[in-house]
Amino acid sequence: MKISASELVKRSASQLLYKEIKRIEWQATPRQYEGNKYAEEIVEKEEASSEKRGIIKLGEDLLFFCIDLVKDDLFVEIKMIENEDNYENWYLYSSIMQSTFYASLLQQVKTLDTPKFRRKEGYKQEIIEVPVKHRFELWFGKKQKYEIIPNKEVLNHYLNKAKLVKSCIETADFDKCREFDAKYKFKEFGIYKPKYKHLKSLEY
């Protein structure tokens, strides 16, 4: 099974189970394409490397995650906000959870590379070594930057979610996934209280 770290954060366990049973692929939305374009513009301004992939082996399965921006010892998750002065708190909390998960996954790998979909777009294969000492930040819109601290509990939560989904495929056990969702969906930020630091806000 190939597991997307992004989908582990954004989708419910029930949705992920349905996807695996029906063997479907979710298509990118117009907002996702817009967000990708926004991130690319920031990467270009920063003269950094974009969309670098890490792979974690979970038994027979592979978990993939992508970092939006890489520059020296800095790794960044970039989020677009349509209205800088009016956004939902859940979007910020979800972004912090995703960034915390990625920062924790980054500690488990030694290198990142250019994902296959990027190579199809004409990008060259690039392999980047992850420095032992590195920083992870969330750039939330144009005004907010956060230093993100890896969190073992957050890491284990999403890895356990992936294991649960896999264990439910053969018997199509949606009940177990619904129980998990009832306990954690939209509640992870409050439960795990990830650590982060609001940095000085700057315009890119």
C-alpha cells in the first residue's frame, strides 16, 4: 500500500478505507492547483528547491511526504490564505498538525528527492541530504511564519491511523474507522498540543 502523508492528515480514516477498497485516486482540486502555483512563486523568490519527497518504509508499505521548499538547512511547508485578515482557525491548526507530522517524518530520513510527478513535468532528479541539524517552518499566508517542533506523539498518531486503515481493508471494517474518526477528527490539535513558535511576521 502507498500512503500519502498529506491524505493521512486531511482525510478521515473512513475516507481512506473507502479509497483503498474502491481503488480510487482523488483528483487535485482547483484550489490545490492554485496553492501549488502560490508555493512555486515563493520558492522562486527564495531561490530555493521545490517539492522534495521523503519515503518511509512501514513494513511492506511506503509512506510518502513532500516538502514545499528546501533551502540549506531550512525545510518549509507553505500554505496559501485567500484572506489574510479573515481565515478559519481550524485551517491554521490543521496546517500546524501537518507541518508537525512532516517535521517528525523528516527526522526519519537521510535524503529527499524529486518526486516522479515532478520529473514528468520536466524537472531534473535532485537528491538532497537532510542535515542532522535543520529547521522546519510553516509559512502560513504572506504574514505569518511558525517554527515547528517535531512531536513523537503526533508522528505515532498518524502512523497508527495508517496501520488501522490497512487492518480494516480485508474485512471492510468501517466501524473501527468511524470509531477512530469520532475520537480524533477535528480534535488532534487539542489532544496533542503540538509545540510551535510564532516567528516575526514578514511579507515575502
